[in-house]
Amino acid sequence: MNKKLTIGLVTGLLISNVATGYAFTKTYSEKNNIIKEQDSEINKLIDAIIEKNVSLDDFKNELNTYKIENKELSNTIQEQQSEINTLKKNLSKMKKREKESP
């Protein structure tokens, strides 16, 4: 009787362990699938961020190009304005000389 009891207990424990192991494996698989889905979503978000950063960098480069062009145009305008002022002064001097000469 003692042997049958021991065999019954061992069998019961083995069945319990198998059932617990199955439940653990099922839970582990479910959690692992959730983690994989979340990991995939995170990777998509990272890709979107990288894409936006590239776009932002492109925009910054374009903006810097416009700033450089603006500065060059401003310098050209200042040079031309200076040249115009010089020409106005020269014209004014010529008109004075014209009035002064007989």
C-alpha cells in the first residue's frame, strides 16, 4: 500500500508539473508575442523618427542655403547702393561744375 501511495503521489506531482509547465509555456508564449509586437511597433516609431530627423536635417540645410543666399544678396544690394551713392555724388559734382562754368 505504501508503494501505491508513493507511486500515486509521484504520478500526481508529475502531472501537476506538466500542467504547470504547460501553463507557464502558454503564458510565456503570449507574453513573448506581446513583446515582439511592441518591439515591432517601437521599431516602426524609431524609423519614423529617423525619417523625420532626415527631413529636418534637409530643411536645416535648405534654410542655411537660403540664409547664405540672403546674405550674399544683401551684400550685393549694399555694394550697389554704395555705387549708386557714389554716382549720385559724382553727378551732383558735375552739375555744380556745369553751373559754375560759363
